[in-house]
Amino acid sequence: MNSKLENLWEEVRELSLGTTPQIDRLHTPPTPLQFLRHYLSQNKPFILSASAATTLQWPATTLWTSTSYLLNTLSSSTVSLHLTPTGQADSLTPHPSNPDSLCFASAHVQSTSFSDAIDAIKASRKNDSSKGFVAYAQQQNDCFREEYGALARDCDSHIPWATEAIGGLPEAVNLWIGNDLSETSFHKDHYENLYAVVTGEKHFLLLPPTDVHRMYIREYPAAQYTYSEESEEFELKLENPERYVPWCSVNPYPLPKDKEKEISKFPFYYNGPKPFEVTLKAGEILYLPSMWFHHVRQTPDNRGLTIAVNYWYDMQFDIKYAYFNFLQSLSFCKPRLNDGDSFINENLSNGDKNHKEE
Ligand SMILES: O=C(O)CCC(=O)C(=O)O
């Protein structure tokens, strides 16, 4: 059975992504028809380069390099800041009462003034040990049009060629402000995603939906961090009532000391084709098609910040979606039990259309 899976991974790369698979780099924006024909309908990513002709013409690309501009414009805004002990929000972490197994931990979310948020993000960088947390402004929930509405005029409200091809405006527009420790673990979304970096760089690992078995999606108990300013400590508590979240088990960074053990736990991931690696620079846009698995890290600008805006457009729940669910429902490998990971459910059904999915 495994060789059939390998054929699938290979065939998708050959037929859809090219014989030397790499992500296309465009130097001029596609027309709506080109986007529809060559990318959207093929569920195929591309980067719109920041070459002289195409770099984003948004005022944001210059205005947002000035922290005092951001502080003045958002002086009366309250924003949601996500705090975690390590910078890995929405990710797997040792279970609070059974550290030999894992749970799915969500960040502590704090409402704060924009200026306090920026101070916290800057002060929780890798080389600043004064904070016991890492702060990441990444509320998602359409936060750019809500919490950061005062900045709206600095960016396009939508991506015109995508809006025309998709036939509707974005469902959500989000702002992401992180530092060198902010990291988003492997997952997929049920959205067509146009992701634009404004300052700093973002580093994506990408795998197509047909590589689903390489992610070892398992159900993990949901838990929530709470951070106490008084004790400056986190508490991680399981949600009550209990809830399970299907999430990707593979986390490529940092590769654990026992590399062989990690590879033997996730052989499809480590022995299969390498994920596509994309570095997105300021002024560039990535088209990240719906249901592609992505892992995201960042390199900040000289202030210590990476700022990005992304546009989530509704995906079509069509025949591709049905095939994907069918593929995901098939089991190809037995998880190793009793090795410290909560591989509890081999067959996942995934009918739910929440925005953030494993
Ligand atoms: O920038 C990030 O940290 C994550 C982005 C992401 O997951 C998304 O746009 O769906």
C-alpha cells in the first residue's frame, strides 16, 4: 500500500507542480483568468515576486517601517495579543498531567493597548531573556478590519485578480505581528489564502493536500494556557468539557536530539519528498491554496518585527474537497503506541469546516 501512496505524491508533483517541483515565481500579477486557470483550479501555489514592477504598491510597505507611525495611528486601539512560553501558538506540547503524552495547547489571549503589544513583542525576542513569554499578535478572526481598522487605508482591501477569479471578496483579512520566536505549526485551512509580507520575512514549509498521511494527523486533547502577570508564569489546563483537536503530529523544528527515533515515528514525512520551502520577503505575496499543509517561521526586520497581512477567501467545497476527505479517511500506517505520543485515532473523519484545521 505504501508504494501506492508514494506514487500519488510523485504523480501530483509531476502532473501539477512540474518535474523539478518548485513553487512558481511570477514577476507580474496574473490576470484573473490566468489565476483561475493555472493556479486556483489546479490548487497550485505561486509567489508574486517583489521585483521592481510588481512589489506591493501599498502605503503600508513604507509607512509600517516606522514604529511611531504605527503607534500614532493605533493610539486608541485595543488588540488581542497571544502569549505562549515558547512562541509556538496552537501547537502540541506535553500534556499537563501526563508529560509523556501530548495535548493541543492554545495561547493565552490578552486584550491590550497596541503600544503595550508592540513592547511585549519586541521584548520577548530570542535574545531578550527578561520575559517569560513570547508575544505574537495573530488574532485571525478578521482582525485587520476589526482591531486594526485604523490601518485599513494603508493596504488594498482585497486582491483584485483573486476577488474576480474567486467571485467574491475575502471572508477575513488578518494582520500578523511577530518576532523571531513566533512560529505556527503544521496545519491546513479551508480557505484560499493570499499572504502578503509587509516587513521582515516569512519562511513557509508547504506540502500538498495529497501528502496528508505524511502529517500523521491524530486527535489531541485541547488545552489552554493562562498567564499570570503577578507570578509571571503560565498554567496549562485541559479544556472542560473535554474536547479533541485533530492536529499534525510532525514538527520539524527543532529536530530532536534523537533524530533516528523521530524519523522512525514519522517515516512518511522524513523519507518522502522534501516539503517546498518558501521565503517570502517584504513586498511579496504567496498564493497558498486551500488545504495545503503549512508551517510558518519568521525573520524580523531591524526593529525585531515581522508584519504580514493575509486574505482568506472562501474555498469551493467541491469534488477536490470530497476526494481529499476520502483520502484522509484511509489508514496506511499503524501508529506506534506507548512511545509517548497520543496517537489515539487512526481514522479521522473531517467534515468540519472551521477556519483553522490540522
Ligand atoms: O504567519 C503565520 O504565523 C501563520 C499563517 C497561517 O497559518 C495562515 O495564513 O493560514
